[in-house]
Amino acid sequence: MPMEELVPNCRSGVTAVEVSGQSVIFFSHDGAGFRTEEVPFSPFLLLSDSGQLAGFDGECRFSSLAGNMVFRVLAEFPSLTVYEAALKHLRLKAKGPWTVFRDLTRQALLATGTRLFGGMEFSSLRRFCFDLETLTAPGFEFPNPARAEDEIVIISMRDSSGWEQVLSQENMSEKELLEAFVETLCRRDPDVIEGHNICRFDWPYLEARARRHKVKLAVGRDGSVPKKRSSRFSIAERIINYTRYEIHGRHNVDTLHLAMFYDAANRNLESYNLKYLARHFRIAPSDRTYVDGADISDAWRNDRSRLLAYALDDVRETEALSALLSPSYFYQTGFLPLKYQDVIVRGNGTSLDALLTGEYLRRRHSLPLPEEPRRFSGALTRAEATGIFRNVWHCDVRSLYPSIILAENWAPKRDELREFPRLLGTLRTFRFEAKDLARRSVEPEKKRYYQALQSSFKIMINSFYGYLGFPQGSFNDFDMAERVTARGREILTLMLDFLTSCGANVLEMDTDGIYFQPPAGVENLRDFEKRIQSVLPSGIEVELDAVYAAMFSYKSKNYALLDEEGEVSITGAALKSRGLEPFQRRFMAEVIEHLLKGEFEAIPAARETLLRRIESREIPLAELAKTETLNDSPETYSRKLAAGTGRRSAAYELAIRSGRDYQAGDQVTYYLTGDKKKVSVVDNARLLADAPVDRRDENIAYYLNKLEELYANFIPFLPPRLQ
């Protein structure tokens, strides 16, 4: 597949890039092994006029860019020192707009015409996973590296070649354990370091314990320690704060982030816990060893062989999860001027802007200012019916918005070179080719390769419409975005009118597809697909892509599906909110499955069973408890409360009252006490770790009321005799 048609790349096998002083260092795989290449680098920025640097006494080379858009002057500097001085000058004295790519890696890749991973397949990337097991001091729920007794006792490791090893304090001290980990990682020499929740837990824990023992975490390819800074990324409507780690010559990938982005697109995960994810994606072995987090300290003392097996299973699942979710980002990195770990967290809008501006600069053309954002009408989404329905088909328009853009030959108004439609058309062609090759491939390795390739193209293709409304997008175009959604609504309405006119029962409409029950007598999917296609305009392709045994439609964007193999998938926050206690989530999933399978009598029986378990205190207390993460320190919470800028929180109040050394990032698990169904959560919460050992004191009335309120939501969907 000629990727050079999309973006030229003058180097193959480059796995990492580092900028230093006046040069760029490339780390590459080639036939002779591993090598580095150092080339000169001139950092640059973009001006609207060269006079903006009048009075600057540093060396600078100006180049005029074609076209008449705002940023028409490229200013290059002989070193990072001079470049930083120019930035300071512009901030203080410049008149008129100027812009800069603060990411020096992006600058270096653009300036040298290079992209990472050129000519490589995902299987050739050296990936190294690790996982920690730590002790927790008595009286605390979760480990804290600042406490002397909360030591790291096991570090399990595995890489993409299948090699694996477990280091533990069975035969060494914690200091020696840390030193052995650093030596092993450097000897394995990975391109990528991976772990689950490593940005929030494993790396900070390693750093803190290494400082305690004066061990240097020299895991960079130049012998340096990781650099870190506070960062954040957006997922749908949420902002995720995390600590970003930079490791010289390597990439750092957190599989927790991969799971979050997967869920943003698919909306079918109930948890980001590694064990849950392994079961969800069916990568957990049948003989997997499990140890509850609260039991790790006890297992280290009394059942060490089981804990060691558990630690190895953890890292095996992490590596398998990465192998499943990483490839699409790997292949995107092959045509984006960004680091691998940045492609994962930067967001589709930023990635596409990097692609577009990179092509403009490659062609030595000026760049525009983004448009000011404004609101506009969105997609057509609604639930046409609620209830339980049998024999449900899903009709999907293939890449609706991208197809509209290409069919109408539209481009953003400031896209003078028409790179937007060129890149979109090329990516779509590549995706169809890769999808076809994946379908025809016999070898599993080739099938996986083409499947990952087409998935990466699909992600980028689907980001083109969203980019039009991206506030920071250089070529954003809100008028065009509005035209695209209006045309999308017209096309979905054509489909809706056709389906209703021929007797189909339409259940749910989303951005680019419809769930419906077929008309009486219609059984052949392909024939009916052709009939729907006949009413659609040229360039818009429909696909009847799935048939479901049953659908539970709760409300718009909240539904559950039962496939023909008996698997249930649930979509929508109302049906699987992580804000519910565990017993509620499990009960709701059980009820939904019974509804889909027509097992109506089992639903009141399930309610009665759960009622009895709560009343008799048979249900594990952990099933009733909520777990919350402290995003701020207890001290910060107290300051905000005193200043009137914060709200009372049960988790923080419990952390403060406990007298224990809780820090930001710690988790607090609590349940409610009392005897009334309506009580103040803050005033009636108790730490799960502080539950009395000789008696149960949970608020039965409160939890019974929670169950009854939840059950009431499903009563309308039961047969009248059971309501």
C-alpha cells in the first residue's frame, strides 16, 4: 500500500526522535540491527510579517510562503537558545498574529520530512510491559509510596517477543529490586514501555521508592531518568488529568488511556479495571490467578507463590490488551508528524490539524488563522420506540459525513490547496483496500495487519467532519460543518421515509444509522440493502451490517442488543453508569439480559433474591460500597471548602477524619450507615476499611430504597401480570 501517496517519508524504520541543541537524533531499526542518526535542525515559527522580529538581535533566516493567508513568513533559527529568545521577543513586542508549534518533535519531523514507523509493522515494534505489586500498611485501603512500609515487593515484566520475568523481594531487597528492574529494562532495550495505569500509579510509585533508596531510574536510551509534567487530554465531554512521562529514545503508553479512548468510541465498557477489560476482550486465560487488591499484603506473607502467579498474569493481560488496542495508533503515527504516545492522547482534531498544516508547510504554503467557534445544528438522533423488540436489523451509512464531503466535492473555505478532500479521499481509498485485503488474507498475521491498518484509516476518516468544528483547527469551517450535518439529516430522513413506507418498524436513529424491524416477509439482507441503496444519492453507500435477536430500547442513545450468539451489549450512560454502586450495576445488567431473552418471570425473582440478601446482610459489603478517587489532596479540599469554592464530599471528609496520610490520587471506598432511606451521604458515610468486624451496620433502608428506585425504571417493560 503506497503510503507515500498520502504523506512522503524520507526515512524508514525510525522508532523515536529526540531534539537536542542544534540537532535531531533518530533511533532506527534496520537490517543490521539498531542505530542512531544525528542531523542538523533549525527550530522555526510562523509570522504574519517579518517586521515582527524587528529589533531582535539573534540570527534568523526568513522564507516567504506561497499564498496570501495570515502566516506567510517562515522564520528559522540556528539553535534552540536563539529560538527561545525570539519567542520571548515576540511575546513582548510583536504586533499582529504569529504562531508556533511548541512541540519540537513535530517541528523536527516536519523539517526533516520524516515520520515514525515508516515501513514497519506493529509486530516489529519492541514493546515492554511491567506491573508492580505493593504492600499496604495496616489500616489503609490502598498503598502509598510515601509510607515506609508500603514497599514494592514484585515487578513483573513481559515484552512483545514473549519473553517474561518476575522480580521479587523473595531474594533481594527493595533497593536491589529497583536496580534489577532498571538493568533488565535497559538490556531488553524496548521502543515502547507499557503498563496499565502507569502514569498515575506505577511510574510515580517507582520514582518515590527510588528516591527513598537513592536508585537512579536511568531507563532512557541515553541513560537519563524519565522527565515528567502535569498534562491532560479530552475524551468526549471529560477532561482527564494525568502525569506525562517522557523517556529519551522511547515512548510511554498507558493501556488505561487506550481503554478510555476505545470506550469513547464504542460506549460498551463498564469499568477500566484490567481484570474486567481482560474478560471483556476475552484475553483472560481460563486458569488466570486472581488476588483481591485488599489481600495482596496478606498473600505476600502467607501465599507468595499464588501472588507471584497473579503478578505474571497481570502483565500478560496488559501486553495482550496493548496488542489489541495499540495497532491503529501505531499506523496513524506512520503518517502524522507526532510522537507515538502523542498520537494516542492528543485527540483527533489536533492530529488532523498536524497532518493538514504539515502538508501545507511541505508545499511551502502559508497558513490561516482558525475561525471563531460558533454553535450549529448537529446530527439526527432519536429513539422512535421504547421496549423490547425481536429480530432487529441495523442499517449503516458507510462513513456518512466523509462520504457527503467527497460526494459534494466540498473543502473548507480557507483550504486553498484542497488538501482536506485529497487526504480524505486517499485515506478512504486506502481503508477500502486494507479492508478488502483483511477479508481476503488467509495468514492470521496479515489479516491482523490489514485490520489494524483499516481501523487506523477509519479513525482518521471519521475525524474530518469533527475537525470542521474544532476551535483550534487552522482550517476549521463552521458553515461547512453545518452544511454537512444538514445533508446528513436529509439522507437519514430519506432512509427513514423509505423504511416506514415499506412497513419497517424504526426503533432508534443515531448519527449515521438506523435500528429497525424489517417489514413482514422481508428476510434477505442483501436484497433489502439494495432497495435502501436505490433511494440514496450517488456517493452514499448503505450497509446492512448486523442482525440482532433482540433489542431493548430504553430511551434515545440508551439501548441494549442481544446478538445471535447470545452476547449482550449495552450502550448509554443511563444503563451502565459508573456512578452506581456495584450491586446496582450487576442487577441492572441481569434485568436487561432477562428482558432481551424474554425471561420475564426471572426479573421479579431476581429482585426478591437481592432484597433478601440486603435485608439479611448476606450481600458482601463491598457490593454496597462506592469507590471515589481523590483528585485533590485533602488539604486542597479543605482550602476550597473554607473559601466557599468547593462542595462537601463524603470521600474527602472520611479521608480527613481517618487521620491517615491520604494523598491526591488515593482511592476511598465507603458505604452508608443509619436506619432511614433518605440520609445525608456526607454525614452517614463510613470507610469500608473501618467496617466493624463483629457486626454489620450498613443502612438497609437506604440500600433497599436504592434497589426499589432502580427496579421501578424497568416495571413498564414487564408484562402487565408482573408489574
